[in-house]
Amino acid sequence: MARRRRRKKSRIAPVMTIAVFSVGAWFGYDFWFNNEGPTGIEQLVAPPLTSDRPENGPLDGGPFRDVPERAADPFVNASATPESQHIDSNQAAALLSSARQDLSGGDLALARAHFSEALNAGLTPQDTLLARTELRKLGRDTIFSGKAIDGDPLAFYYTIRPGDSLQKIAKAHSVTADLLARVNGIANMNLIQAGRRIKVLNGPFHVRVSKSTHTIDIFLGNTFVDHYKVGLGEDDSTPTGLWRVKNKLKNPTYYPPRGGQIVSSDDPENPLGERWIGLEGVEGDAVGQLRYGIHGTNEPNSIGQNASMGCIRLHNEDVESLFELLIVGKSRVEVVN
């Protein structure tokens, strides 16, 4: 993805954020396990809020000034999988061996499945790193490229029919039209031609945030496909538990939660960056929480640190990619220690 404009460094304190929709938002979504997807009605709503936890002081770059703006390959979390089966270590090793053989033989879909099973089963730290590294590569080759493998349960070719729209195709498979457009090199998603063959993914995507390693792992179904570095709340202010994606907004306006100057969406001083993914807590310490979200930042040095007031920060380029993956009402976000 092309890099967006670089925002200049802000002197704004690390406050928790408030984002607003200009015309309205979808609410009343069914839980993501409902295969029929969102069933709520469109209505004008109050701005989604983030935590109202009080500020503790300015982030002027002091202890974080040596943190690189972009993490080339963030530290990985050995347990960051959506399901952990804890089966026999010999079986996990056998799955890993099979995955290597599949990869050597060019069977990428089967290799991905075996690496994923081995990872979910529980591996040594060294083998976990190997499996995650290979799964990231396979994610780029089999998920985020324009190529689909015969028999792949996660991706397939689809021939556009008369009356189809990219939005309709995407909704039927719990992915976004923006993602399908990017994967297939479609410049204008409103102009698609019947008879054209495109790659379609079987969603939805989910994520897991690890507080101990400051990473966000991305899964398509139960298959790990990528990860990014994140910034989290200082004083352990990012609640653990399960969340669902409640709303999404491009180019949010920033409204200071305790008063102050409103920052417009195109202002380099806007601490939200250019994407807002609102969350709703459904399990654990997250239950009932409505004031948290995932967003970009104008303080890139805070990524990898506990510097926010509870929200999950990503580099702007990373949150733009994540924004394309998550589905309102269906994608889940798990935050673990």
C-alpha cells in the first residue's frame, strides 16, 4: 500500500480519543457468529468515544525518542493464536514436519494448513517463530496476492455475473470491497465487468492483541496470516477480553474528551491518524466497554510502548491495511496479557 502523507510530530498529550461520524453509523449488529451478518437499522448516533481515563502528562518523545518509526518485523508472541489445543508435542512436531514437506513440494495451501495446526497445537519458541514466519510469507502469497490456489478453502476465483457489484460479492463472503479491489488491482470498485474473473476471500478476519509483546496478530478464520506492532494504554489501561468491531470511520475528526480545541481530520496534529475502528466489549474485562478503539497516530514513537490512555494505536500505514480487513459486527478483537 502506498504510504500516506507523513504527519509532523505533535505536542498534544496522549489523551484517549473521540471520533464522530459526519452523517451516521450502523448499530444494532448481531454477534459475529450470526452468519447472516449485520441486521441493525441505519440511524444517526452519538460520537463513538474512547476511554475517559484521565491524562497523566505529555508525550514529548523523551523515553520513546529512540524507538524506530516503523518496526521491520515486530517481536512475535508464542501463544497468539485464536485457539490453543495443547495436544501432544510429538504430534505438533509431526505437523511441523509435514508443513515443511508440503512447502518443499509446492503445496502452499496444505503447507499453510499444517503450519497453522502446528502453531495452534503448541510449539517450542524456536519452532513457533519458524511457523509464524512461514505463515506470514504464505499469507502474502496465498491471501493478499491476486493468485488463488485450486482447492484453497480460504480463497478462490469467482467470475463476475451480470448485476453483481464488488460490495455484494464482498458482503456474501464477509470481507470488504476495498480488500477485494486491492487484491485484484481494481482501480474503481464501482466499475466491474461481467465475465471478469477475480479472487475472493472467505472471511471474516479476526485479530488478537498481545499486551506483553505489543503486537496485533491477524487471522483469516483460525489461520494466522500477519501481524503489526501496536501502542497500548499506560498504567495497564487497555482492558483484556473479547471485543467486536462496532463501527469504522475514515479521516475522523478529533474531539478532546475533556474539552479543548477540536482537531479536523486533515490536520497533522490529529492524534487519531486517518482511520478509526470502534470496539464494543463482549467478554472479560471488556464487557460493556464502548469507549475504546483501534486507530492511527501522529506519535509514531509511541508504537511499541504503553503511552495511550487505553486505545490501541498502530502506524498509519498499518491501520489503513487493518481497516480493509475487519468487518463491522463480525470481526472479533481479543486482547490478552
